Amino acid sequence: MARISITVDGVRYDDDVEPRTLLVYHLREQLGKVGTVVGCDTSNCGACTVLMSDPDGRLVGVKSCAVLAVQADGRQVVTIEGLAGPDNTLHPVQKAFHERHALQCGFCTPGMIMAAVDLLTDNPDPSDAQIREGLEGNLCRCTGYQNIVRAVRDAARDLREAGRSAAPAAPTPLAGEDETPDSGLPREQVPDEVIPQPVP
Amino acid sequence: MTVTAEVGAPRRRKEDARLITGRTMWTENITLPGMLHLAILRSPMAHARITRIDCAPALGQPGVVAAFSGRDVADVQGSLPCAWLVTEDIVHPDHPPLAVDEVRHVGEAVAVVAARSRAAALDALAAVEVDYEPLPVVLDLEQALAEGADLVHADKGTNRSYDWVFDSGAAGTGGSVDEALASAEVVIRRRYRQQRLIPAFMEPRSVVVDPTGDQYSIWSATQIPHILRFLVSVVTGTPEQKVRVVAPDVGGGFGGKLQVTPEELICFVAARRLGKPVKYTESRADSLVSAHHGRDMIQDLELAARRDGTVLGLKVHLTANMGAYLGLVTPGIPLLGAFMYNGIYKFPAYRFECTGVFTNTVITDAYRGAGRPEATYAIERLMDELAVELNLDPIEVRRRNWIRAEEFPFTTVAGLTYDSGDYAAATDRALALLGYDELRREQAQRREAGDPVQLGIGVSTYTEMCGLAPSRVLGSLRYGAGGWESAMVRVLPTGKVEVVTGTSPHGQGHETAWSQIVADELGVPFDDVEVLHGDTRSSYKGLDTYGSRSLAVGGIALYQACQKVVEKAKPIAARLLECDPADLEFTGGRFQVRGHPDGGKTIADCSLAVFTSHDLPDGVEPTLDADAVYDPVNFSFPHGSHLCAVEVDTQTGRVDVRSYVAVDDVGKAVNPLIVEGQVHGGVVQGIAQALFEEAVYDGDGNLLSGTFVDYTLPSAADLPDLVTDRTESPAPGHPLGAKGVGEAGTIAATPAVVNAVVDALRHRGVSDIQMPCTPERVWQALQSASRSDQQGGGS
Ligand code: FES
Ligand code: FES
């Protein structure tokens, strides 16, 4: 067992995990973050995509089935459950997916939305071809991608018009370390300001 | 009649709120106290006798609570059901959920481990010991039928499951096809292969069974909770009222979750044995190797025609791969196509023969379109071949044969009565949207210039039968269930409405569309309607979602239930308004005295009066709730014209879909947004069959395309922008005028794309390419065409 501490959707979780545990199973089975799903076992489908801070603290899209939980130690993770702002204001990408009917069964949707947020963070004004290339690692069996492309295009426009980046708020440093092992549940209600929010 | 006019509006979906925020209830999310996790050991052999199997070593592994094999449960596990035994003498082998003595395809379940965690169960699988004695593997359909062939089921003495024939001469729906062939000026003979496909829904299948409490509760990622409840009860001998089935949010199906699976029964047996809740969620590898596949048939076709392009008849022989057993509706899938090989054309003679064959592969069964894409592919490819033979434009040859708008209702050579349609209108619209004439000019220029990238234009003018189905027709085809659908409308005291539907959506947006219908019919706000589905405790009656049937059949049941609510409310409104019920009309969501457009009472007013029941007229039952069950009198027949332009690189064989136009006529659209989404998804699955996907077994029966690396679903980057439009021929007999739309795109798209690829290379001597038209296959086709050209030139 390895001791890890990950801040997920603004709440810090300290857990003992088996070194082989994949981040996606840690999120789902230990932390109850079942909004993030598993669609394959070869890192092809992208259903499990979340944002994770890199060593510089920048949130980037990762396939959480291709990351070990121990590799996420000390990192910030944002899942689909933490993407909406306070009072459940939808992120512009979520809103555009709804407006454009960019989902049917919705199984690919959490990963697709997170991948789209990642894409728009890197490229706020992508062409349709760049959107299609950018989402190549995320499979959808229902929509034929047409409305997903439209939704991402709309979200990009809305973000630009609002002068915002697609990225949720910059990761905050971990709260003070607590030595006592916990049950994997959040130790404290995190104040509003550290809940990842879109930059106004 | 109504003022809200929800029906026809592009309402954003209610379902989305939970799906875009990660608050969805997938089966795999369910965790129950004391729940055990199952892992399933699968056969690595395509055909073998199990000479020894020992689960005991797994029991010593950490966290393992139980382990058992097929032998341990042989007397209690039952046999998986087939509900469509298409002939009286069909060969129908037993299909134990866990193999007992013999395995007949790679991936067949042989043993199960129950443990405290998923990881512990998976770890312990390696400890189960199995000795296999290999048996001969049967894979090739034609060899399987040959004299002295090795057998998938030795005790059956044959690999032939059934022969099924429809003949228009014998049925009295047309003439003799042999006469048509004998008298034809042109006969086109072709053999096409419908490659094996995998439905590949994105949510892997998952099952939870809880044996505690009064009922067995089964949560399953299924399209068919009602059928599953009935069949679990029959197969396991559990009284039906003791079984509850829930299909929570289900992540796609496409026919792939229209099945009673080994895993569902294994979980049921394990939960019953262990007295604890159990869960099994398949990995993608498990899913690809063991969930049923689709298509996989050889089509031998003969089309008879006159030189003026008039088609005289069509003869079809199918050799259809059943896989190793018969799944829920395996034998019937090719027959769903039997009535559609004539497409939109009115030729007078038709014969269809189908032979079902066992092989050592996983079963085939429903996959989006189920029989109808194969039929449409055949006739639409043949129409192109006929056009080439006669030097006619492919649109023109279709025009000369299709049913004209004024000829509906039209009874076809296959005996179906097409309800309505306007093929010319849809085709003209599609031609204009694509810019057909311009593309033909560009094509001519590129040919002229010897451009290495050639342009091809493909046409597919399709119809399909959907809205399954009149129960009597299903009965005459020996299908084991009816085709009705049910709806209940409950008006709550505050005037909010609960709809309980027998349909079981898994991406189709029924919660939204059904709310739109109820909003219009009862005059309540869209947001005041809640649609309950997929739980046999609330929705105890239904026939579920497949075959583009839910709106076409279930929509009528819902409409009728709403009418009953209005009828029930009428005397109550009359009492509230102190008038004679006969003087009331229900308009714009209000009961009003005829001629007095002010005032009036709403359904909500009546529901409160019913709740208190202080002052109801004598003899009026204090409820507004109503049920309706509707059995359709006919199928419904959407149609459309899909056109596709592809660019084919003759040096690399690479195909790019440059533009795609789909003009569909699905009758009236309740929600055009959802209709368009269904067309997009359907078209892309059709394109995928044409260009990308194939399930491939090697010579030993190992599935080579066992991951998403090898079974290549298209990504966004592989696909073009789709242009969609609609024409509208309302469905007669449907109060909303709606036809089905779930499968149309898939049925139409495959031949449009392959016709385009072949069209691009026709001048180079290519007349067919085996699907999927991968760069390698296209390149090979070009090479062999140029070889035969050279040989031809020398002779
Ligand atoms: S689950 Fe498919 S890529 Fe992670
Ligand atoms: S919406 Fe079903 S897989 Fe994308």
C-alpha cells in the first residue's frame, strides 16, 4: 500500500492504495467519483478523461485509466463532477453540449467534455478540423460526432466572447497535511474559493 | 386543438442535466452492502472438450468467497433462451450460461470467481485450472455446410440450423422469379459479403443481482428489462413476481443489449447460491469477444431486368452465420431483411432463401438495422450495377423502378403494404443539397486528367420497415412475443404528471419526447412531466426499445392514454364549471364551455378535485390515471435518399468521405433535434461498416479484433460534416404522423458509401470492393482490375 493525497474537484483525499491501482478506479471506487467512467482497457476510448495538474500546476487532460493513482499523488484532479461552477452553473462546454444535442446515451460525455475543455484551453479558436483532430482520442458510438463538433465550436465562441479561458481555476496548493489516516472521505468541507471555477 | 405545440419543437433534452454533470446512474455505479464482485474465466479455445476443471485453488486466494464452474451449477443454471425459432424443425442446441462439457467459441464463460473486490476476483481467475482437449474448429460458412464437415454440435449431426424461404409466387404476392430470370434481357449476378460487425456500445455491460428482500432485484445495462424479467423467470423457474428488473441509465445498445446474456444468468445463479448481492462488469476485451456480434452473411443475388431498366425480379440466397448457438433473436435477424430486398421498387417477382449456419464463433444477433441494412445494401448495390450495365445514371435507373408518390399505399412483392412516402421529393432534395450535377462534372474532369485522386458519387435510396410490430405478423413469423407497447399516465394531486412507459431508452431521449407529447395532449408544462421507465416495479408492462419501435408504437399508446385522461377529467371539469359535460371542449389545455373562450378548468384543477374527491359527480371514479396498450396494425416505412461523395487516392487506396447528404422522411418529427441526432449516429455506423469496421477471427477461431486498437470505431477525425434534411410524409394511422428513425441512417449509409467508392474507380475496371473498404482492399481491387485489364487486352 502507498499513501497518496489527491485533491479532486477541490476536496483533498488521503488514502492508502495498492501501487497498481489505476487512477480511474481510485476515483470511482475509493472516492465515489462515479461520474468518470471506464469504456475500454486499452486507453483508446477516452471515456475516463479528467484534468490533472502537471508538475507546473497546469491542468491538462489525461486518460485516468492510463495513470496510476500513485502518479497522481500531490496533484489536482478535476472530473466532470467538479467542472460546473458554484450553484451548479454549467461550464460553457457543458452548456453547449446540452444546447447542441451533443450527447445521446451520455456514456462518452464526461470524457468528451473534459477533452473538449482541454482542447479549448490549448486552442481557444479551433477550426472544425482541429476540433475533430483534438477529440480523436475520444470515441462516441451514438452521435456521429457532428453535434459534438458543433458544441465545441459554440463553446469556443462563448468563451472568447466572455474573454475567458476554458480551464477551470488554477489548482490551489494542498491544504495542510494531516497525519491521521482517514476513511477516504473528504476530511472537511472545502471553502468555496478553492472549488475549481472558470476564471471570470 | 393545442396551443403549446411542443410536438415538432427542437426541445433540448431533459436527460442531459444528469449526463453532462456526471450524476448518471450506470449499473456499474451500484454498490450494495455485502456486495461481491464476480470475475469470469473465458475459454481461450474456439472448440474443445473440458476434460478437467478445478476451481478449488481459486478459493484459497485473498478475498475470494466462492468459485464455481458450469459443472457445479449444471442442474440449476438453465439454458439461454432463443425467442425466435423461425422454422418448426430448426436445430436449436442447448446454450448453458457457463459451459459444462464443451466450449464452442473463444470467450465462452467457463468458471466464475466471487470476491470482496473486483481486483481480487480478477486475480483469482488465474488459479482456476482447466484442461481442454481441442476439437476441430468450424469457421467457414460454406465448408460448414459441406458433406462430412466438422461439427460445432456433434450431437446435432449438422451445422445447418434452418432453411427459410419466401417466394412471391407461392405467397401470391407476385410472380415466379425463375420465369423472370429466364425472360430477362439483363441478369446481374453478384455475391456480396456482409462482414461481421460488433455493436460496440460505449458502456460495457454490467449486471447487479440482489437476492435479499422479497424479490430478486436485477440491475442490468440492457435494452430489454421487461423481456429479461420474463425470461429470467422462465429459464430459472423463479416465479415472475419474485423478479424485479431495472435498466438504469444505459450507455447505448444498438441491438447489442437486446439479449439475455450468460452474464445475467451467471450473476443470478451466483447471487441465489451465495445469498449476497453480486456485480459483474465486463471489460472491453470481454465485451468484444463475448457480447453478440452482428451481420456476417454471404448474399448470392440475381437481378433480372429489361434493357430499358425495368427490374423484373430478384432472387436472394443468404448464408447467415449464427455463431455457436442461437441467441435471443439470432435466427430471425436475416428474416427482418427478407421483406426489404425489394427496397423502394415495384418489381413483380421475388424469392428469398436463407440458411442459418453454426460456426465456432460468438453468436450473431441484432445490430442496428438488423437484416434491413444487409437487404438495402444488396438492392442498392445491384441498382448501381444495373445502371452501369445499361449505361444509365444511377438515379435514373432508380426513378424508372420506384413506387411513385401517388401509388401509396402500395403492396410490395414481399407482401408488405408501404404506408406513405415520396421518393422523388427526397431524392430531388438530396441531389440539390449535394450539388450532384456539379460533382459529376468534376468527376469527369478528374478522370479526363488522370488525377491520382478520383471522385466517386454514391446513391442509396432506401426504405425500411420499423415500428415492430403487429403482433399477428410476429406470430406468423414464429416470433415468441407480441409487438404492442404500453403507457400509463398518472396525474398527481398538484397537477404534475408521471408517465410510465414500457419503452426502455438508452440514448434515444424518450424522457424528452414523451414529455412533449403529454404537454400537448394534456396542456401541462413540459417541465411538469416526469417519464419513468426501465424498472419493472413502476413500469411492469412493456416490450422495450429496439427496431425503431418506441415512438411508432409506444408513442401511440401514450397518446391514447392521454386521451383517456382527458375523457376522465371531463365530467369533473363539468362539475367544477357547473355545466353539462356535453357542452365542454378540451382545447389549449383547458376545458371550456363551447363558445366561451374565457375561463375554463385545467387538468390540474381536475386533479386537485379528484384528490379531495369532496364533490365528484355520482359514479365518477376518483382518479385521472389511465393506461393504454397499443398493438400496431402495420409497420411504418420511413424512407430517404442518401448521397455521398468520396475521394479515393488511387496510389494509396485511401478513401475520404468528402460530403454526405441525408434526406430522410420519417413522417412527422416529434423532436427534430433528436431526429437529426439519430440520423447522424446512424449514418456514421453505416459509414463505419463501409470503411472501417470488421470483426476478424483467425484460422483457430481467435478474435483478432479483440480491442479498440484492432476493432476500429471511427473517431471524429475520420468523418465528414454531415448534411441532413427531411421531407415529410406523415404516417397514416399514427395520431402524431410519426415513423421510426433509430435505424434509418445505418440502413441507408453503407451502400451509399460503397457505391461511391466503386463509382470512383469504375473507369479503372473496379466493380466491387469487399467491405470494409480499407486502403489495402481498395488498392488490391485496383491492382487486380488493372491485371485483368492487361490480360483481357492480350487475349
Ligand atoms: S477507459 Fe478507455 S481510454 Fe480510459
Ligand atoms: S453519447 Fe453515447 S457514446 Fe457518445
